[in-house]
Amino acid sequence: MTHQKQKLLDIILGNIDWGVIASDSNDDIRCVNPAFKELTGYAADEVLGKDPKILISGQQDVAIISSLRKSWNIEGSWPGKIEIRCKNGETCLFYLSIHTYSEQIEQPDNYVIMIRVVTENRGLDKDGKYQHDELTGLPDRHLFKDRLQQNLIISKRGDKPVAILMLGIDSFTTINDGLGHDYGDLLLKTVAMRLEKCFRGSDTVAHTEGDRFGMVLQMTASGDGVIVADKILNAIKQPFNIEGREVTITASIGISLSPTDDEDAGQLIKYAESAMYHAKKGGGGRYQFFSNDMNVKARKRIEIESRLRRAIEREQFILYYQPKVNAGTNQIVGMEALMRWQDPENGLISPTVFIPVAEETGLIEQIGLWGLRESCRQNIEWQNKGLHPVCVSVNVSGRQFFSPDFVDMVKAALEDSGLSSQYLELEITESLLMDKTGENIKKLEQIRDLGCHISVDDFGTGYSSLSYLTNFPITTLKIDRAFIKDIGTSQDTSEVARAIIGLSQGLKLEVIAEGAETLKHIDFLRRYGCNTVQGFFYSRPLPAEEFEQLLKVLFIKQ
Ligand code: C2E
Ligand code: MG
Ligand code: MG
């Protein structure tokens, strides 16, 4: 290479903000540029002669690595996103572009890797104004407001709420003064990386000023704001190891919600900031909603969560059983296991209170597994006592179903109890059937192959696409209570019940109605061909001992 060309190359490498790593065919790093140190924290002499693989995070998705290998082998290059482990131990998502080249024909391949932090639309906006903060690479305050405005427009169209989170690091000035501004800057950079990991690609994380970060979250469920705030506070609480010095910090988060609090971006940011100050005043290391109403709800949720954890340890859950009855003969043909929480302080707590919190926090996996095993155990106990064998239906929440070993858990519950699979039914919700990847179908097929029944609970309240009904191996539709309760009073809702009965007959599925409370309901259901019914008309859910008495008689007296 001519001297001129080398000089030009040095100028470019010294000034671009992409990190560059040049390696030879033995996988030895030959040189890196200054931006590489900026991005990863590694000085040149710490990586020269080493294999670039040291940068790949251990948590990296294997599919990405195999795609990289394949495309690199065939095409000599690969562009994509990859997790890199920085010197301080943090992993961060980078754009990575890898290219093979030879210095001379017939010589083995060297390669060059280029990296930069993933941020969308990085660079200047149309007016030439810099919209990304230089330190962290995140959107700045202007772009944050812009993104928020866009999100508000989109959310209005889709009728989805948006949460605005403003975060401030507690006592940041103490760290900055005590450990120096350079240290403070590195800390902010690392905080930015951790924050990005708490969000999906479609959300916005911005560095609005100093020790402040702003985040916009498109919510899919009402508890999303709390879940993310918890996740962030937890991520920030973990010790930071920067340049060999460990610090532990906390942060305060203020949350405002659109449309509940306001629909104007500026106002929402102000509200979230004001809530953040409140959180700081309250001692820091916590989040606070702008609206008091939300604070009360959030506090209640936290309280239930910690009590639920205790309830698991102390085994305070019990199952009630409600009969499913043949409306023609009044014979019990099945039973649904319904969970209750026996709280020593507050008595019997309804699943409508604790199941949603258990789902949000992931505790449902443990609680649900207990319910599944206990239902199988109880059912075989009754069969062993010589009572008429009936199928037990167990509610399965989405999160429980998505657990990778769910099928194994069902298998184990059957094997450990000795219950025959024909006496176990799983009640799932319509939303599980919306998955287009086929993963859920596979799982359900495995469950059906075990010999269990699969019923779609609360049918009619979920999504309207019915095409899935033929794709999934389901056995029963369970008409939601909402369509039964108005039979005799609302023509429209009872028409829905009728239509579902017709649909199940057409698809050769079984049908059951839940929530039948009156003789009018029963007569209607019988008339239109729904012979299996569950509801207060026959019996409320009962504790196991009382249900056992009912099972002994088998026929429900009117
Ligand atoms: P679900 O699976 O749709 O259960 C039926 C609910 O309707 C039960 O409420 C039952 O008591 C109630 N019900 C039955 N007949 C009537 C009636 O005639 N009138 C009225 N008004 N209500 C009736 P419950 O026991 O409070 O359970 C509520 C929900 O909690 C269940 O709805 C289910 O989604 C969930 N759940 C209960 N146990 C479990 C569990 O072990 N795991 C999971 N994941 N969810 C559970
Ligand atoms: Mg159910
Ligand atoms: Mg239901």
C-alpha cells in the first residue's frame, strides 16, 4: 500500500465511530481502532493477538452464530446484530459487519469486523441537529419527545396505552464528585446499556440529560409499566464494575400514562418527571406513578406479590371442585378444579385477584404446577375409593403453557399420580391459539397424544379469527359465562351462545356452558343441544370433602 493510502486509512480509522477489529487467518487480532476502545472498554494491548471470539457474549443466541458462520463461509461477509461482552462484563447489542479479504491473491483470508451500538436512526435529523446523545448513543431529549409523539399517534390508532418512564440515578452528583466525571460518564454509559436490555426493540430509551433517562413503552397489558419499572430497578441495583472499581447505585422512576394522565407529549414528560421527584423524596430506589389511583393499584400489586411468595412457601393454596353436569340426566360427568388461596389474614382469596399477579410475576409456573399435580392426585384418590371416575379440568395460564417443559410436567403429573390421561383435561384460553409459529400446535398435539382432553375456556371472548379451530387439536369449546347470563333477557348475547353451540356441532367438538344459574339457562342450553353444563344452578365450587359427598351420590338433586 502506498504511503498516501496508508495515511488516508489511518485518518479514517482514527475518526470513524464504528469500532474496527482486523484479524488474520489464525484468528489473531492484528489491530483495533480508537472507537473500538470507546465502545467495548478494551485497550488495544488487551486484545492484540487474541481471538475475536472473546468478545462474543456467552448468552449469544446459537442461531445467530450459526447464521454468521454460514454466510461468512459462503459469501465472505455477514451483517447483523450481535451481543458483545464489554470489558466491564456488561453485554450490549451491536451491529456487526464482518468481511473477509486477502492481502494478496492466493493468500489465506484475513478478516475485518466492524461494530457499532444499535440505535435506530442514529445521526443527524433532517435539520442537521444532532439527535443522539454522544456519550451513550441513545436518542437525546428532542428525539425522545419526537418518538413519544409518534408513539402517541400510533397508540391512539391501535387503542393501546403508552407508559412514559423518567429515570434519575439517586445521588449521582455524589458519585460524580467523589469518583470523577470520567467515572460518572462511564457509569452513565453502562446504565444506558442495562436500560436498553430491559426493553423491546420497538420501545424507546433516551438519555435526556445528565443522570436522567426517558423511556416510552407501548403497553399490551395494564401491568406492563410496573413490570418494566421493577425490571429496571432490579437491573440498576446490581453492582457496576467500572475500571476495576465496584459501585452500587439505585434509581428513581416516575411513570405517567397516556391516555389516562394526558395525551400531550410535553405534559406527559412533565408528569413523569414530577412523579420521579416524588419517588426520590420517598427515599429513592423505587417507582412512583403520577396518578394516585395507579399508585394505590401498584402498591396493592406489590403487596399481593410478596404475600403470594409467602403463600407458596407455606402451601396456602387449595383446590375447590365444581361439577360439570349432564343437563339431561343430572349426572356429574366431570369437574373443574378451581384454585383458592387460604390467606390466614384475609381468608379465602379468589383466583381473579391472585392469578393475574401470579401471571405477571411468573409465580404462576409454580402455583399452576401445584394445581395440576394436586388435581391428578385428588382425582386418583377418589377413583381408588371406588367413586365413579370423572375427568378433572385444570386451568392452564399462557405463561405456564409457554414454559419449555410444560408437556413434561403434564406427563410427570400423570405418571406420579397414576391417573389415566383420559381423566385429565386442560382448559386453555383462546389467546394461546393465536400463535402462528406452530409451536403451540406442536405442544397441544403432544398433550393430545398423551390422551388428555383440551378445552378452550371462556370461548367467544377472545379474538374473532375462527380459522384456528380446525388447526388445533382441541376437543371442547367452553362457552363463556357472559353469553349465558343474559339468556332470556338479551336476545343478542343468547344468539352468541346458540351460534357457539352450532359451531361446535359443525366442527364435531364437544361443547359445555359455564355460569348457568337458572332453570331458564338450562332449558335454553338443552333446547339448542348443549347438554353439558357447569354453573351455580347445579352447584357452586366446593372444597374437596364436600365435593366427595356429591360424587358419591353422582346425580345432582334439584
Ligand atoms: P374459569 O376457568 O372460567 O372458571 C369459571 C369461573 O366461573 C369460576 O370462578 C367459577 O366459580 C365461576 N362460576 C361457575 N359457575 C358460575 C355461575 O353460575 N355464576 C357465576 N357468576 N360464576 C360461576 P373462580 O373460581 O373465581 O375462578 C375464576 C378464574 O380464575 C377461572 O375462570 C380461571 O380463569 C382462573 N383460575 C381458577 N383456578 C385456576 C388455576 O388453578 N389456574 C389458573 N391458571 N387459573 C385459574
Ligand atoms: Mg376454566
Ligand atoms: Mg371460563
